[in-house]
Amino acid sequence: MIRVDLDMMLLKRKMSLTELSQKVGITLANLSILKTGKAKAVRLQTLDAICEALDCQPGDILVREDQGM
């Protein structure tokens, strides 16, 4: 499973989830779904906007978790 890990990057950038939401232009609710790992998918456009706002690469916020298969 691949999830979006925003916590560390938000901390490094000293940015709140609300600030990120405003910069990216998506709702706080949708950003929270991504942050908590409940999202089933993320659009590349959204991922690009998040990376732009956080000045990072996709690999900095995407984490692959082994599900024990």
C-alpha cells in the first residue's frame, strides 16, 4: 500500500494543514483524508500541487508500506 505522509514535511516547512490546503487549493477535509491514509487514490495534479507547495519531490511524501503478502 502506498500512502501520503505529510507530517514530517509539514513540520520541516513549519506549515499547518490549513496553510497547505489554502496553497494547494483543495479542501481541508480532502487533505485530511490524504494525511490520515484513508485515501484510495491521489491525482497526479494534486500530488504535484502538494509537492510545489512543500518544495519537495513526490518521493519525499510517498511511503510504501508492506502489507505482509
